[in-house]
Amino acid sequence: MPNNVGVEERARSGGPEEQFAHGVEALGQARSIEDAARAAELIEAAADAGYAPASERCAIIECMGIGRPINWHRALDRVAQAATQGSELSARQLLLLAGQESSTGGDWSDVRGQIDADALVGARKGIVALEKPFIQVFQAFATPAECRWLIETAHDRLGPSTVYDYSTGALRPDPRRTSRAAMFTFDQIDLVTEVIRARISASLRLPLQRFEVSQVLHYAPGQEFKPHHDYFDPSAEGFQEEIALRGQRVATLLIYLNDAFEGGQTHFPSLGFSYRGEIGDSIAFFSVDSDGQPEPLTLHAGLPPTSGEKWIFSQWVRDRRSQG
């Protein structure tokens, strides 16, 4: 966060929109917990002054633990505040998470009271499909409503899927991966998306701070991701800096967001194993062995749907928090 006390003070004394804009900008530039906490204070001031977009962003700050411990109860309170302040987006998310179709009145605290935060983000019990390499499947990991929300949120933001270049480490399109993808960067994350990420963290017992940017993937008939490994090959020059800065990629979790298609399995050719979930089902696997070394047997492919469209939520996890 730039050390510009004059600008910060003017923002604090300005209106809620100015406070919010400066807080979001400062949060993007924060280089320490203290910087993030000061930026969050500006956004909170705008929220408490009645600015709904700030209340929505406060919910994300609480559930991601930005400048503070993660607190899902406060996150849901903030979304209820945003809904009461007139945010249709927050109102829809509250109804979805509460399993309700509609609400009466302008005070959303009653709907908020129907949501059990701990159950919402708690670990789901999986079924071990293979021990080595470790592959686990989860039935009904996400609700149909959550799946529809993720598809709807991603639909208009789809672009080419990318891979890391072996020689340079840069992201680029690749003919081996012909699906389309929507990235859920910080400015695109909402509470429903963060619920899914928190549930993954609890189920895999891996800290949220190690998560890469989440993606929703769309496969039209014939589109695929040819056999590949998710880990970074330490012998590839282009990956050495990536591993040094952000860590090795150690785990993958995929959620099938729909099931109105044929084909489209997640296939492990070296294991003779394939998985094809129904809506909300999930598969997770670890790309490294118990010593943290890359596991070649995790070679896998996203097979193309032969008819219909396939939608997938994809989450990669590193072995440590990013240093860059």
C-alpha cells in the first residue's frame, strides 16, 4: 500500500464511494498484513455508511481472512447487510445458501439466520478410489444450485484455456487444451465461489492460502485436454522459477457442474481408471507422492464430450504459499 498519508486521509474523509474505490486500489497494492488491514478499514467504513458494493467486498475480506483471521459468520453478516442495502447479487446468494426461493421484506437477517456457516464450509466425506496415487471421489460435493451459480457466473467471461510453457514458464494457449475457461480472480470472486473453495480446503486439509486462482471450464463437443500432468516438471527450465516463487502444484480437485452430456470422463491412462461425475460430484487427486516428488502415474486427460456441453470447476493447490 503506498505510503501516501494525504491521499489516505482524504479518502477517509470522503464519501463511501471514494472510500471504497481507494480501499480496493490499496488492497490490490498491499504488501503486508498491516497494509491489507488499513485498506480493509476503508472498505468497511464505506460499507457501514450504506454502500452495498463495499459490504459485498467486506464479506470476501472476512471469508478469505484478509488482514484478519477467516470468519465465515461475519462474512455472511456482511452479505446480509449488502442485501439489506439493496444489492440483488447478495440477496440471490443468501437465498441460494439458505436453500430458499424467495424472501419477504427488506431485512435479510432472517434469511441469514437460516444458514449454518460451519456446515456450509465443512469437510465432505470422500471415497478413496485409489491409494497410490491417491485419488478420492465425493458425491454431491456441491449442490445443484451452487453448480448453476458457477456456470452462470462464468458463462459470459469464457476465454481460451491456457497451459504453462515448459521453456518459459509463461501461460499460453495450447492445442492440447481446447476447452474455454473463466478465471475467478479476486475481483470476480463472490461468496458462493468462496464457499466452494473453503469446502475444498476443509475436505483436502490444505490451506486456502495455497490455492491457485479457481477456474470454470467449458467443453463443447470435441473439445478436450489431452493427457498431461498437473505438477510442474522440476527438470524443465521454465518451471524452476515458478516452483521457487509459488511452489509445486500438489493437488487437483474437479467438480462436475452439469451432467447433460455424453463422454467427458476424467481419464488416467496409466492407471486404467476413468471418472465421470453427475452434477455436483467431484474427484480429487494428489500429483505428488508422500515425499513430495512428482507422481508420473497421475497422467490424466479431460476427454471430450461426444454430445452436449461439459462444465467443470477446477482447483489446483500448491505445496506452500506464494512468495511472489
